[in-house]
Amino acid sequence: MRSAPQCVKLHDGPVYDQSLVVGEEGRIVNAVVWVENGPLPPRFPAPTTPVVIDQKGCLYEPRVVIAQVGQPVEFRNSDPEPHNVHTKPRLGRGTNFMLSRAGTARVVKFEQPEVAVPVGCDVHPWMAAYIAVLPHPYGAVTRRDEDAKLGPLPPGNYTIAVWHEKLGTKRQEVEIKPRSELSLEFSFGDA
């Protein structure tokens, strides 16, 4: 960010790498936890409320979000600086557009599930975000001070997965029994 003084002045202090943030008790922030496989209905209606990613202080905020297939994802620019939104899904078509001034916004939808679609700004190469596009509502993003919660889920055998942009993907097989609650912990080694 030092190469863009107009972005530096939007912050009160230094801006650190946002790709690996560890919160209280060694919890990793911005990991996506979701049901990768299990006895779920084949279709879920897409929510109509948009997931919002803002461009603020020359950073995407939040860095990681979840959207359902077909759910609107709204990109906003709250900076006086122009920004670009460049989505790069492995499946389907990406988007690449400018949000040239503060207050501008644009909505996109993703029609294929994918964990996770990278988003960048071609104007400011340090800007990065990720969108986990799920076919169902059973996913959560880890935050600093709270557990990621999924469910309630119907009884059955599931694969629960967790993805992080730097640490990759881990999976656990679980059986959910009627009227039960499970607590899972994923470990990424020394992270």
C-alpha cells in the first residue's frame, strides 16, 4: 500500500497483511466452514438479500464472505479512490468492472458453487477478497471472537470442510444424530 499514498492516508496507522489473521486462543479468522456433502435437500431458494463487500481504505471489507448460488453479491466503493472488481471463478464466467467513485455499487450473481472465488482490484494489487458460493445455507466464516455455527442439520452422515486462503482445505466426516449437537475442531498445524 506504500506505493499509493492516497490509500495510506485513509488509515490511522500501518496496514498489515490481511491474509492470515489469528484471533483469541489461536483461532484462525476468515476461514470458511461448510457442509461439503450430506443428506440435504437438492435445492434451496437463493436469498434475495445481497451479501455486501465494500471497498474501504483500499481494502475489501469483509475479506471473506459466503453467498448462495444465485444470491446477489453487492460490491460497493466507499473510498474517494477508484477501484476495480475482478472476480476469477474456476467455474463459470468472471466479472471485471470499475467502481470509479465513492458511493458507486454493482451487483453480481454466481450460478455455480465454488469455494472460494478470488476477487481482486487491478488498480490496487494488494486488495483481495474471497466469496464462498454454496448451494445451500449451511456455511459460516470464522471471525475473531465467535465459533462458526452450522445448522440445524437433519440427521445423517456429513462431510464438514474448512477452507482458508493460505492454509488450504481440511475435512472431517461426522454423523449427526437426532436432537444432538456436535463440536468440531480443525487444526492447521503451527498457523
